[in-house]
Amino acid sequence: MKAVLCHNFGPLSDLRLSEADNPHPSAGQIVVRVEACGVNFYDGLAVQGKYQTKPAFPFAPGGEISGVVVEAGPGVTGLNQGDRVLAFTGFGGYAEFAAVDSSSAFPLPDTIDFDVAAALMIGHATAHHALKDRAQLRPGETVLVLGAAGGVGLAAVEIATLVGATVIAAASSPEKLELAESRGASGLINYSSEDLRTRVKELTGGRGADIVIDPVGGDFAATALRCLAIGGRYLVIGFAAGDIPTFAFNQLLLKQTSVVGVLWGAFAKANPGQNAANIAELMDWLAAGEIRPHVAETWPLDQFTDALGRVMRREAKGKVVIRPQERSSAIPQALRASA
């Protein structure tokens, strides 16, 4: 099979599309023919050795896939050859086939597109876990979302709106803010040209936000912490800006606020039953049209460099998806209409 393999930590340019042996399922695993794989920021961090999890070499990036079961290992129940699934792989998704723990795979209805399914798992599951389990979001609260047009950020806008919160979206361009508004954000802040703290005060009547969703880190984190209302919760999800911020702890004391870490993959592994219930809720919302992952671009496997580069440079709006079964195409789907 074809797979994008990392043999040593290093620059993304070291990644190569290579021939690899087809995987075989161990006990409790299934092998999936990968039809779509979501591209995430941590894919690039892992290749560079900058992610908190260090997989064994060689490994393929790619943490969320959708596809069709081609083989089930010993002890697998409820999933059979030919079943459509979406799954969390952690790593291994940039390949034509992937072995997955069956506990991390979920049945995919025929009505849901493979691209959409692959775009759902990490972004929406992370945002859902963050808002429901970690922040305990209540209807009527105000949520400030940084990086609001990214995979996690846009999912947070959708879910918070669905739960009944008022959502303030912060992003770096009018186009990104327009996308966030289409998913339910009622307050918009362009932090490339507007002062974040001043605008949050204006939008909340001086009160501040009850929750900050931060998948970005970097320079705006310290300011966003000061945007919290009394008793607010700051959810640390990732560091797409590249820099891990430091906080002034006196800010927590003055407003009795909390900084809360969110790592969905670790939660899912430690709490499979609760995670399965959360995924089921997301799938119900998806089937009902109440959430809709925004697939911005699709790329064939042999153009993985372009796909991953778009995400690492924070150029994409919504999700970028790789299609491992699709052969080379000179123009990605998102750009064909204007070509």
C-alpha cells in the first residue's frame, strides 16, 4: 500500500510517500480501507517531534479517518467486513489502509459522506468534550472562541451555539469571521486589526466571557485570560500559534477564574464509555443537520505536502481532508471551481 512515512523526527520536507506492508489486525483491531483522513495541526507537530506523544518509527501521520472495514481481528464484535466507519487512529491515517482499535471506531451511516465524517472526529469531539465535560457549559453563557475558523474553533462555535450560548468568534481575517458567523457566532472580532480585550468588553457590556476556547496559544492568550468574567473558565486546547503561553496567576485569584486543560484523545482512552456517548450525540446532531463540519479542501494522498502545509500555515478555513484512495490530481477539489 501507499503510505506517508516518518522515519525520524525532522522537518516536514523529510516526509515521503512510500510503499509499505498492508496492516494486519491484532486482537481487538480492525483494518480500514481509508477513504478520507482529516488533517490536523498536531500531525505536523508529531513529525517534528514537538508533540507530547512520540510514536514509534516509522509512523504515518493522520489521527482521524473514515472508510470501510476490510478485516476484523480476534475479539472484535459489532464491526464486520464491509461496514462503513469513522475512527480515531492517533497516527496512521495518511495511508491507503490503517489498523485501528475497534473501541475507537464507530459505525457510519450511509447518509454521511466520508469526507464529512473524517472532518468530524477530532475537531468536534475535542470541542464537545471541552464545552460539555471540562467547562460544563450552560445555556445563556458567553463563549469566546479564538481561532474560530479552524477545525476545533469552528466546531466550538457550532456546538456552543447549539447548546444555547452566546458565541464571540475571534479570527485573523474577515473571511474567517464570515465562516464563523455562518455557524452561529453573533459577536465577531478581527484580532489582526481590533483590540481583543476592548471588543470583548464592548460585546459583553463590560462583563467578560464565561468561557474562552483556545486552540491557538501564542500572543493573544494572556489578553484572552483577562477577558474572562468572574468565575470564568479558560480552556487550553492547543498551541497552533507555535508558542506555549505563560499566565499571570494573580489573574486567576482576582476573578476566581480557572485554567482547564483539554486533551480529548487521553480522555477518550481513559473513558471509552463516556466518549462513545459523546460521539453518539455528535452523530445524532450531524444526522439531524444541527452540526456540519466545514470541509474546506480535499487532496489526494500524493499531495499530502500541500494539504499539511495549508494547515500548518493556518491558511485553511475549517477542515482539510486527504483522500488516500484518490489518485493524483493537479488541482485540489476546493480550487477546481475557480480554475
